[in-house]
Amino acid sequence: MVKLNKFPIGIFDSGVGGTSIWKEINALLPLENTIYLSDSKNAPYGDKSKHAIINLAIKNTEFLLKQNCKIIVVACNTATTNAIKVLRENYDVPFIGIEPAIKPAALQTKTNTIGILATEGTLNSELFEKTSSSINQKIIRKEIIGKGLVELIEKGKLYSDEMTKLLSSYIKPLIKADVDCLVLGCTHYPYLIPQIRKLVGDRMQIIDSGEAVAKQTKAILKKHQLINNTKENSTHQFYINKDRKVLQMLISNTNNKVEIIEESF
Ligand code: DGL
């Protein structure tokens, strides 16, 4: 029987943001080989219809399955909340998803007011609605659509004046509403933490789900006896269907040897 353990973990996102998840997975599971797919040509997913998001998620999944991925991490809140059910129904491989961490935020808030910064597609999804209704209903949820943020990050404009202006227009109402826990509901947004911190000082805890996703990936690999224990150096391939520059910049601080492949898919 073929040993699947050495086969890669497949990770996809609408663009470069899911590399924030790749970093967490790689830190927790350094022996695992990975293949990352950045569908930057089609970013942002957040203002597309559910139907379009499902079709893109299927395209990305099939690309990764062709490369023999043993598990697929949907490193995109928008794709998870709109498409993971369909993916799980149609493919045998285990899927790990990511959704805004509103449960931990609800447990930690002292002001009973949490902020959620996410895409329109995530905030309007049934899954987000379901998770929201499962938390203490006395907690006020301030939901903000981060319109335009993904586009700026995809262009590498992380520290631009445009970004500061846009971010501050989203963050100011949250400060006013006395939010003390801010949930980052998009895998692109952890790259904005220094800029957000500048705006909020220490009045808010910033919560993202990256570490939890890595832990869940490890748990599911263990459950299926798919952990790679070989001591060979791991390989990391990044496929992108647009210019590689921003992707390269975001993963430049990794110690791993990575290969970036520009390809149209
Ligand atoms: N990184 C994706 C997410 O987590 C961005 C979605 C988009 O492309 O709009 O939602």
C-alpha cells in the first residue's frame, strides 16, 4: 500500500493572505511537505456570489488533489464559510477550514462588545450566522466589512497611506463602541496587525484563528495516521496565478527553502 505520510498538505486561499496560516502550520509541523495555492487572479472572493466561491473552491481543491495532497486546508474564511460543506460532500480527503474566532472573543470580552472585521462573503454566510447564534446573545457584535483591504494587501500596499485611511475608517467605530476584542475574520488581515495596533493602542485584544487551524491540522493528521515523521528536509511549493512579488515578500522571513511557481490555473 502507498504510504501517504510524505504526501504534502495542500493549502489554498483567494490570494497571498493564507500564507499567514501556512506559517502557523509550518511552525507546528516543520517536517510536513506543503503545497500552497494562491488564487490571486480571482481575489477578492469576498464580494463574489456563493455559487462563484464554491466553483473557485472546487477548482483549487482539484488542483491540489492532482498534486497528491493528503489533506486540504482551506486557508480562507470566505471559502470555508461558503464552500467547505460542498467540498466535504464531494471529496474523500480531510478538509480543515477557518472561520472567525468569535467564540474565544465572546469568552474573553469584558465590555461585552466584540468587533469582527471580515469580508462581506464571510459575514453574510450561513455558517457565520450559525456560529454567531451559538454564542452568548447578550454580547454585542459589531461587524465590519473590510472592503478594499484584501485588494491593497494583494498589491503589497500594506503600509500605504491608503491602507491607514481605510483601516482607521473601519476601526474608529469599533473604538467608539467600546469593543475590547477584535476578531480578524480574514486570513489576509494578520498582516495588518501592526497597523491596527497603532490605531487601537492596548484597548483591544486582536484575535485570529491561525494557531488554532494549525493545531486542528495536526490533530486531524494524527487521527488519520498521516503525520510525516521522516527526517528529510521538507519541501514547500507555492503556486500563484499572478505576479510573485507580494507573495515572495510575505514569505521572505521563512527559514525554509521554498519554490514559487507562477502558473495560470
Ligand atoms: N483570505 C480570504 C479570507 O480569509 C480573503 C477573502 C477574499 O478574497 O475576499 O476571507
